[in-house]
Amino acid sequence: MKDVIHNDELLQQLQAGEHAALSVLMRNHYQGLYDYGCRFCSCKDTVKDAIQEVFISLWQKRSAAGGIGSIRYYLLGAVRNQVLKSLRRDGRVADFEDSLQQVDFQVDYSIEEKLIRREDAEQRTIQLRRVLAQLSPRQKEALYLRYYQDMDASQIAALMQVSPQSVYNLLHEAIRKLRIGWDSSLLLRAV
């Protein structure tokens, strides 16, 4: 619901002539429009040009933007029509009625594939948690500071109140344990 309110506010701002509203709409919807447009046409430049034309038209006709019920629906339809129009203009399809029959709408999703990827990711997460559980609290802290907070050894040493050599030792031992634990869990999984 918040998305709808946000889009309604953006359309009101667009009607008022605020360039920032158009930028936000473009940022929020560009990738989805691009993905959808590529389903009709393999020429990425044609799709990008179509999206640009749609947003130019939206800006030019912004005074009527209040009549748009769903911005996503409007933009998807406009990009679809613009891509098909470009294909007709370039002679890649005959006329509008035939264009829907001639264009090969590309679909590349598989429920099974998504389920397998999700299950595989869940298994890797469980595996990583098991391996991390084998580390000492100091090793976990050193890893966190090094790789999540991007701190160097001297900063970590000062924060943990140990010598830089101790930090190197903690990191080395933690990585060694992670490697051994990960390799052994992969072996068990393969069996």
C-alpha cells in the first residue's frame, strides 16, 4: 500500500513540474521496464530507446498524469507499445495485430529451478552456520571487524586490545578452521 501512496505522490509532483519526481520514477521502474521490454525484443538499444521515449512522453504530458491509476501498469503498457511500434517502424514486424503474433515473447523462468536454488542456498547457510559455530568468540570478532567493517590489523588490534600479531593469528586460525570445516561439510554432502 505504501508503494501506491508513494507513486501517487510522485505523480502529483510530476504534474507540478518537479524533475525530481520523474527521476525517482525512472529509478524505481527502469529495471523492470527494461526486463519486460527485452522479452519482446533482443535489441537492447531498441528497448532502452523505447523506455526513454516513454519517460519523455510522460514528462511532456505530465499535466494529465493525475489520470494514471497505476503507474506500473501505465509504464509497462507504454513500453510494450513503444517497443512494438519500433519493431514495426524498422520493418521487423508487419502491422500491430500481426506484431503480437510475430514477436517471440521470451520467458526464462522455471519454478523447479527457483526451488532448487532456494534449497541450495538454505543448505549453504546451514552449513556456514555450523562452520562458524566452531570458531571462538575472539576469532568471530576479528573476522567481523576485518571483513564486515573493513578494518586493518592495527585498527582491530587497538579495538580488541591485543597486538597486531595476535590479530593475524586469530584471522589465520579462523580462516583455516573455516576452510577445513567447509571442505569436510562438502565431502559429507557429496556422499
